Amino acid sequence: MTDETLWNADLAPTGPDQRNWAWYHYAALWVGMIVAVPAWMLAAGLIDAGMSAGQAALTVLLGNAIVLIPMLLVGHAGAKHGIPYAVLVRASFGTIGARLPALARALVACGWYGIQTWIGGEALLTLLGIALGSDLRGAPLPVLGIGFGQLLGFLAFWSLQLFFVRKGLTTIRRLETWTAPFKLLVCVALVWWAVDAAGGFGPIFAAPSQFVAGGAKEGQFWLVFWPALTAMIGYWATLALNIPDFTRFARSQRDQIIGQSVGLPPMMGLIALASVITTSATVVIYGKAIWDPVALSGTFAGPLVLLALLVISIDTISCNIAANLVSSAYDFSSLSPQRISYRTGGMITAVICILIMPWKLLETSGGYIFVWLAGYSALLGPIAGILIADYWLIRKTELDVDALYRADGRYAYRGGWNPAALIAFAAGVLPNLPGFLAIAFPGSFGWVGQPWLSIYTWAWFVGLGIALAIYTLLMRVRAPAA
């Protein structure tokens, strides 16, 4: 018998009639989530950090080829058992302990939801400003650090997204499926413009990286590459956890595997290539790298401005809802299923995204990539390691689904908490903490030594590897005793 503190209709396993997502739905879902401003800013930000166009594109592609592996491993559980991420983690962390990884994933999603909402608001404000021939941003407000016009644009876009919060996953799937081809055409058009305006591919790819002999960052390539690779993995480390929220609707394992394999690495490679071509072209055209596509759209004239900003707005809504709100809504619902529904969880996400002031996360490309992306990868990597170890190594993909919804079942462990998961999680996070503090707050933690910074360079790998190994060891020691 299910426990009302662990079950509601949104968290229940999907039935046969709900499992109707084909491989092309997943491919379209990934196209919709990838062809968006934050993904564009990944490769563009690497150019800003000193890489050449080719180095940036390959770094993004490699990172996403790596993250596809945990994506498919964790997604298997959703397709096989029909359960969301917030329920899956009960098998490893315990029926109550699962709230810890659910809350961690939810808060990261709130940060991303806020970032995307800010980008959408900036697009609306830019469009309106060009139409009126005026800069509508306004003077920076105390504490907030943004203009009154920027705040209104942010809140306007925030309100626009609430329509989709209320409609649920079916509307999101339809939005992604129908807009995906259009987004690809716009990317092609933007690259066409960049190449034409820059005078061909020659000037774009002629610029060497800043790491070559005589460059501004001579000999520092590997110091930038490894944390950048970790950040690229961290970008989708969020979805690598909550991908069961989507694969639970798959018709088969084949559909989710093919759809994700076709949709993730190839599309991230293409968007990275489009991004580096366009960003490199801005150096030729404007004399400086413009890594923010919203700012780039503001340099256009005539109907191109309207088209570019309209696409950015559609991109941002579809990506934001699918990649961020779905996961956080389920995760918040799992904290108190009898009180918090999927829609209520979505509203909680929308409120938190205002409070975190997301514009501060995008102030610099370095802060965006090396603090935000790499930082939360250090938090989510250990959770991924525990999930993979529990589902594949300990349970061999077999779960007692009914017990996941019972407070007195086999996943209750000790008072609803699994000590093995807590120890493994702490062991995976702690080695990365000193390095994160030194990067995020150099003024206060400048005394942190190089060894800790080196560990942080591999944050996601370190956290996942340590947590996976320790959890597997503790659970195999525990099993004979049990």
C-alpha cells in the first residue's frame, strides 16, 4: 500500500497509455533544449577565454559525448520502470533521504530557470527598445544592479512562461516537436550572415587561440581546457540526473537511446560550430567578440532584429520549460507529495528564480563557465555516481517499484535514510569544495593551495568517481550483514 507522503498522481509510475514518446520526440526535445542562448554561449564563452574556433567547438562536442553515457544509464530506469528522478533516488538515498538530492537538483534548476528567464526578458527589452529607438534599460537599481526597464522585461517574460507551467508536459512536447526544425533553419541563416559579413570562412578561422607562442595566454591551454571540459559536462549534468522525468514516457528503451544519441552530441556539436563561427565573425566585423546572441541581435537592422529576437524568445521558453521547470516541479513535489503538485512545484520554481537574481551569474563568461557550470557539476556529479552504482552495479536494473512509495518498505533503510548514500555523497563533494571557494571567492579564499584547485579542475569526474566507488563498497559490505 502506498504512503500518501510519498505518492501523488504526478509521481506515480506511468501506465502503458502514457508511454507514447518515440525516438523522434526525444531528438526534437534535445534540439529544442540545445538550440538556445545558454548553449550558444558555451562555445562563445570559450573563445572569450582564449580558445580558437576549432578548439572551442571540439571541447563542447567532447564534453557532451562524455555526458551522454550517464544520460543513457540513468534514463534506462525511467524507461523500464516509468518513474521520475525524484522517485528513483529513493532506491539509493532512502524514502526520506531522497529529498536531499531532489532538493539539490531542484535548486540548480531554479538557477537555470532564472538565467533563461533573464535572457528572454533581455530579448523582449531589446526588441521594444529598437522599435521605439530608445535604450529602455534604465539606471542600475540599488542592490539589484540592473535597470528598472531590465527588471520589467525580466518580470514580463517570467509571466509569459506561466502559461506553459499550467499546461504540463504534453504542451511542452508539442512545442519542442514543432519548433525544432524552425530553430535549425534560423541557426543556418545566422551562420550564413556571419560568413558573408566577415568575408568568408578564411578570416573567421584565421584567428589563432591566445595560447599559441606569443599569444596573450601562451602555454596555458591545458589550464583552461580541463576546467572548461568539466563545465561542458556540467551543462547537461543536470539532465543526466532527471532524464527519467522524460524517459518514463518512452515507448521502449530503443526509442530513448536512439533519440538521445541522435539529439544530444551531434546537435551540441553543430550549435557549438555555429556559435564559434558567428562569435569569431563578430571579431572581424565589429572588432570584438560578442558572445551574447541577444547583444548581437541588437546590432542588426530592419526586420532581422524582429526575427532574431522572436526566435530567441521562442527558444528560451521551450528550452527553459523542458530543461529546468519539469525537473524542479517534480523534485519539489516529492518533498511533500500530498501538498505540492507538479503545477505547484512549477510555481515554487518560478518564485525562487526571481530571488536568486540570475543576472549576476551571467556578468562574465568566466563566472558563467568556471563558477556556475563547474561549481554545480561538483554537486551533481556525486549524485550521478550513486544513482549509476545503485541501479546498475547493486540492483542490476531491478527495482521494487511498489516499495519506492512505501515508508516501511525495503528502501526505508534507517528511518528513511541510507547512510551509505550520505557518506558517499559527502565524500564526493568535499574534495571539490576548497577549489570552488577559491574560484568563486578569490578575495576570501586566496590561500587555498594549488592541489585543491587541480582537483576542482576535474570536479564532475572526481565527485562521480569517488561517490560511485564508496557507495558500491559500502552497499556490498552491508548486503551480507543484512
